[in-house]
Amino acid sequence: MESSRTDFPRCLALAGPTASGKTAAALAIAAELPVEIISVDSALVYRGMDIGTAKPSAAELAAVPHHLIDIRDPLQAYSAAEFVRDATQLAHEIHARGRHPLLVGGTMLYFKALFDGLDDMPRADVQVRAAIEIEARSRGWPALHAELQRVDPVTAQRLAPNDAQRIQRALEVFRVSGRPMSSFHTRQDEAPPSAAACATTLISLEPTDRAWLHARIAQRFDAMLAAGFLDEVRALRARGDLHPDLPSMRCVGYRQAWEALDGAFPLAELRERGIYATRQLAKRQITWLRSMPQRQVVACDAPDALPQVLALVRSWARASEAGPAPRSR
């Protein structure tokens, strides 16, 4: 299997919180280097979820080859282990074509899994997960977060009290294995860097002014609403086989829209709740990024952010011994 290889082709990675300008930067890189983009985004894998994920447009997808977009139905799950397998195989295939793999996205768990490896955490247990769901309905997720605080304070500290998906998984791991999820992560942190980590240059777009990012998040959410985001969620609901507990429907924005359409709160509050949830996501993404010491930071709110990114890319291209030289302009 390709993903079991100990080698990894030299590649670039572009990470950052939501709305930090990753897509524009990736397309600018593609204009200079022969790259193929490997999406590092747990929401872009789903078909039929275009507006709420800010999926690249048809023109953007046509401008440069993209991978790991629209590869799953929203009814299906896609794990970090599957991402590592797929991204590793794709990186080798892209390199074999004489091009550069460019990892782009904001799902930091995927980056961490690729760079640090995956420990043997327990697989999903349907019965344990269902029992946690039942408890959450009667007690509420903040109460389960408090329980997690008792059994795994390290994990609980980085999760919001209403982060249902991650609280559920952390409690599931503890109940199945008897070990806190953080203990698995500790073992990963003690391991030597993976081949992917050694071969990858990671450029991180991070704001110096959170207000700048918050304004961009609000603008993006407004644009999604104007583009018909609610109609997109209505169409997904109309399928009849999807439900709000699926990983796809827990994506930021979709979860809030589903709840609004269920009548959990007035539709008039959707904008405020969606923007708040997206800001919380961005905060978590930045926290994850700061735990990656190998990253090269570019202030995404700087006027010359894009030239800075391209300068780093050109320096990488000059030093790279793998693959073709940059395109002439």
C-alpha cells in the first residue's frame, strides 16, 4: 500500500484558519509552479455541500488539478486515517507525474495525523456512541464536557462545552479503552517526525489582528447566505436519509442551519450563530497551528501577504531537488 512507504516526496503545504485567504494563495502558487492541490479539508470531501463549505468554484477547480474534493456522499464518514492514506498515495502519484504536491486546507487534525502519525486509538463503537447521544439529549453537552474534564482534562481544555462531535469522540475513546484521548496524543508527540513532516514545507497564514479575520468571516457567511446556503441545506434535508448527528451535517454552518430549520432557534438568528461558530472554529485552528513549530508564518492580514507567500515558495523551489523547476513567467 502506498501509504505504508517510509519515504515521502518533497511537497509544499499551505494552512490557515477559515477565511485567511488559502484558496487565493494556492491559485497564485499554481500560477508559478506546476502543482496539484491536495485538499486538507474535512468538509470539502462531501458532494452537494458547495456553498456552506466555500468550495472552490468550477473555474478555480479547472485552473489547477484538485484532489480529495467531492469524494464522499454526506451520508458517509471520512477519517483522518483515510486522509493520510489517500494524501500519501496522491503525493507519490503527483510527484511521479513531474509535478509538486501542494497540501492546502484548514483541517488541522489531518495535518497533525500526516505529520505526527496516528496512534492506535479505538475505532468507533456504535453502541457506546449511541449511549453518549442519549445522555447528551437528557443532560446536555456542557454536562458531558464537565464529565470529560474529570476523566481527560487535557482534551477537555481545548474543547468548547458545546463541541458535541469532539466531546462525544473523546468520551467514546475513554469508555472503550479506559484511557484518555490525550494519552494517545502524548505518545504521538514523543514519536520521531514522520517522513511527511520531514519532506513538507508548511506555510501558515495567521492573522495578527483577529478583528480582520472576524470581518472576513462575517463577509463570507453573508456571501453564503446570499448565494442560497439555506436552500442548499433544505435540499440536503429533503433527501430524507441525512440527520444532524452525521459528521457532514456537523460541519460549521450546516449544523446551525439544520437547527434553525428544525425550529431550535429563529431563522433570524442564523447569521449571528453561524458567524460565532465559525469564529470559534478559526480560534481552534490557530491554536492547532501554534503547536506546529516547523511552520513558516505569514501574516495573512499584511498588505504584502501574498508576495511573502510567493517569496517563500520561490525559495523552496530553488532549494528543492525533487520535481521540475518553476514555470517561466
